[in-house]
Amino acid sequence: MTPVDMNHLNAARTIIKGLQKRQMEGYYAQTAREAVQTALSLMPEGSSVGWGGSMSLSESGLMDALKEKNLRIIDRALAVTPEEKQELSRQLITADTFLMSTNAITMDGELFNIDGNGNRLCYLLFGPRQVIVLCGMNKVVPDMDSAVARARNMAAPPNCVRLNRKTPCSQTGRCENCFSADCICSQFVYTRRSGIPGRIKVILCGEALGY
């Protein structure tokens, strides 16, 4: 194990202790492949699963791996009409599992996320039986101030570029605290603890994933 790998493991152990006191479960996987296997092991055969927009989920290979397991997949991207998309969004409220990443996680186990319409974060807050958060160690920060700064300046600008949003940050590469029509920074959610013990499960991955 390299010094970087060992440092990731030590940091993950610290974060997992923080998650435990916040009634969240924590896991560590050195590689994305191991992280995917951990996520799959937490989803029973035949259960329902959906997800929010996330580069981490795609880059890890989890999206492809879901198709190889007997799961009832709720994929809003398959909707043909706005009405169908709305119906699938409603179905996610009662899903067995919701998959997502996080914009930042502190060394003490706090999560911080930014969302545009709030549809991704509403499932984190309420609804699905469990929420599995897949997070690369590149998103680990020392404290909540650093988490907010990371989400606004390192996550939001590249996401605006990816989504072809006409925002100031997509041009400058940093948050400009804008109120433009294309702004994706409407909801700021700080998750201090899980009200339901064990509902939120965080899988930390030793590889960099997402923005």
C-alpha cells in the first residue's frame, strides 16, 4: 500500500467514526470496483433503486453494474414526456434505495450538497428506505466552511460546463454568487446527522470520483 493509499485509509477511518456518531454508516473501498461491489451488496435482489445526477456514479461503473443485478430500476432518463418523468420522480419517494454522491464530506462525517431544483436532495432528506452515497476521497475536506467552498468553487462550475449552463462560473471557473436563470445553486443542504439510524450509508472510495 502506497503512502497515499495508507493516508486515504486512515482518513476514511476517521470519517467513518464521525458518521457513526451521526447515525450514518460508513464503508471504505480502495478502488472504484470494490466500492461498486459494496454498493451492490447493500441492495437486496428484487428491490427498487433510483439515482440522482452524479458523475461519481457513472465514473465508478455502478450504473452499468446495476443492470447485471435483479433490481427494479427507476430511471427518470427513460421518460418520454414531462408527465412520465414526474411520475417516476414520485415513485422514487418510496424506492428501497436512492443512489447519489455528495459535493463534499468533512473529516467529522458531515455532508454538504448543492442542488438546482432540489429533486436530488429531497430524496436524501426524506423518502427512500436507504440512501447510498458514493464518494471519492477527493471530496474530503477538513470542515464545513471548506465543504461549502469546495461545493461552490470546485463542483458547481464544472457541472455548469457539463450541463451547458450559461452561468458566470462556467466562464470564470469560480462561484460568482449569481442569480442567473441557469443557476444550479438554489438549495444548500448540510446533513449533520441521519434522523433514522443507518438510513444514510456512505461508501468512501480511495480513487478520485466526480467533481
